[in-house]
Amino acid sequence: MTTAPALARPTSTRRLWLTALPAVVVVVPAVVGPLFAPYPVDHAVGITFEKPHSGAWLGGDRLGRDVLSQLLHGGWGLLLIATVIAVLVTAFAAVLGSVAALYPRAGAWIERTADLGMLLPPVLAILLFMLSWPESGTVGLVVVSVAAGTPYTARVFAAAAGGIAASGFIEAARGRGETPTYLVFRELLPNLRETLLTQLGLRFVEAMYLVSTAAFLQLPTTLGEANWAVMVRENASGILLNPAAVLAPSLAIGLLAVSVNTAVAMFGRGRRAV
């Protein structure tokens, strides 16, 4: 009777790490890529849109620069900013949603404010803000992305926390006179672990989309030229001459977003199962 759980746990843990493996394969090169790039970002390997060869495995871009080197240099900035946005959105939304579930009066105001915030699409909010205050740079991009992404996610957390807030152990904690901070962080949020991880993965996908869009439009310009989104924009005209210059960064963006989301979501469900 006791043997099955002991065997199931290592199997489940192994499955979790296998699920996370694609994310590791994509994230690690994005983080440490600059250390292993064969050339500097601006190193030319031949003519414009040079075909792939032994000295440049992915060929050249519109200026003849090595695509592989740019690919290895261009991921960590997008990854870092998207991660910051995803973590902040999930954290703020989790707290707001928990407060809304625990205290209906405050929840009514939170939900009305969230409904108003959801009326403005995030991409439009970024365009309006970044074009009005371009000097805000990367900090401005993070702030407006968090502000635009929190309302919808807060509604999700409020719905998920509603049943837990009405449960007996929450009522018992209230009867003991526990503070709102204790109720939110010690009683409610630990029971929303799966929702937290699921939303973190989804917010990362959305953040990658927003940051890539902003970088594609060069808003803000402080993201620099050596990132995947700018590579797609600048090399689109030569996709027939050297498809790798466009397809490689496009696939990198998609694989990074999807693999991280899948790993985080599966880890949340797996941790609950074991």
C-alpha cells in the first residue's frame, strides 16, 4: 500500500523536469548567448543577406552581419523585460484579486476599476504612452505594460479566490482576528498556487508579445538593435535571399514564449499532484 506513492513521486518529478527541458534549452542560450557568439554584433561576414556557409551558419543580415551572433546577443533583453512584467502583473493581480474576494465592498471598486482598465488594449496603451513620453525608455514600457495587464488578471484571481475566501479556514482565521495581510499572504494565496503559476506563464507570453511589438516598432529605442524583434523588422525585405535572417529570430520568440508558459503551467499542476 505504501509502495505506489513512493514510486509515483520520482516518476512525476521526472516528468516535470522533462516538461521543463524545452524551456531550459531555449532560455539558457538566450541568457548566456552573448558569451558564446562567434563574432561581435556588428561583425560582417559577407555581402548583404549572405547565404549560410561554414563561417556563418545562419548567413548574413541586411548589412552582411552574422545572423547567428545577433541571434545569440538578441534574446536576453527581451527575456529579462518580459519576465519582470510577468512577475509584477501576476503579483499585483494576485493581491488585488484576493482582496476583492475577501472584502466584497472593496472588491466591487476593484472590479469596476479593472473593467475600465480592460477597455484600453495593451498595445494601444503602449503606443499612446511611448509616443507621448519616449524619454521614459524601458522603465516606461514596463510600467505601462504592468498597468495594462493587471486589470484582466485581477479579475481572474478574484474569480479563483471567491470559493476559497468563503471556506471554513478563512472564517476561522477571521474569527481569530487575523489581519488582512495575514489572510491574503498566509491563508489565501498559498491555496492559489496553481492559478499563480498558470497566470505567470500566460502573462509571460503576453509580455513577450508586448515587448516584441514595442521592440519591432523601436519603442523604446533603448532596447537596442541587437534583439530578435528588430532582426525580424530589419531583415524582412530579404526573406527570400536569406530566410534564416527572419525565420530564426521569429522562431526564437515563439519557442521562448510557448516553452516557458508550458513549463510553468505543468510545474504548477505537477506540484499539486505530487
